[in-house]
Amino acid sequence: MTKHMFSSKAHETPVDIGVARQDRKQLATELSTALADTYVLYGDTQSVHWNAAGPLFYSVHKLTEEQYEDMADAIDELAERIRAIGFPAPGGLRRMIDASSIKNQPEPQTTEDMIRLLVAGNEHCARSLREAVKSAEQAEDVRTADLLTERIGQHEENIWMLRSLLA
């Protein structure tokens, strides 16, 4: 192997899929924010999975495991969609934190606080994704709109499940 095999860098690639470049660029930006938000929420969800305590421990532990596994798949799908529309996907934890529109929250003190943090994160993602769906629909990028709409549904289900624990 030569060192040149690893010197390549992802960059914008020409794509002719019936969506204008400027629309694809805007969608890549919105997808990158969705990716970063999902990444941050993924980390928060894993933290709850590891640190939950109390009488509902097992329920919280299992539910958050299902949710972060789903988000791991979503992270991959979002990044691959960014690449499919011709742009590099952001990477790295620091870049994800910086790119996320989920702002730093106070450290949760109890399992109930942690669950409330996840509810707020999922609500934020659902709201943000709705705006991105509008952009995808305006650009007539049905694949991106479908992907984002599916994610909204999952976040809404997550909210319902998490709120049920707090009832």
C-alpha cells in the first residue's frame, strides 16, 4: 500500500439527480444540523442508559438502549444522505457538538431529570426536522423529505415513551 491510498479527502462531488446544486447545498447544511443534533441526543441517551437508577431502572435502561441503537442507525443514514447529494458529511465529536442546535443543558441530577432532558432533546429534533422537511419538499427532494419525516415519527414515539415513564 502506498501512502496515497489514504491521502484522499471527501469533498463536494457533482451530482445530477434533478435537485439544483444550491438546493442540495442547503439540504446538506440542514442534514448536517440534523446529524449533529442526533449525535448529541445519542450521547445524552447513552448517558441515561448507563446512569439511570431507581425503581424504573430496568424500563429506562431497556428503552434508552432501543432509542440510542435507533439513533446510531439514523446517524449513519443522515451522513450517507449528505454524501449521496454530493457533499462531505461532518465528523468528529467536537464538530458535532459545535454544529448541533441543541444547546448545553445543566447536568441532570436525578433519573427523572435525565428523562426530561431526553424529552426536550427529542422535541427539539422533531421541531428542527420539520423545518428541514419543508426545505426538502420545496427542492423536490423526496428521498430527503422521506428520511427526515421518518425521523420525526421516531422522535415523536420516543417522546411518548419517555413521557409515559414520567406519568
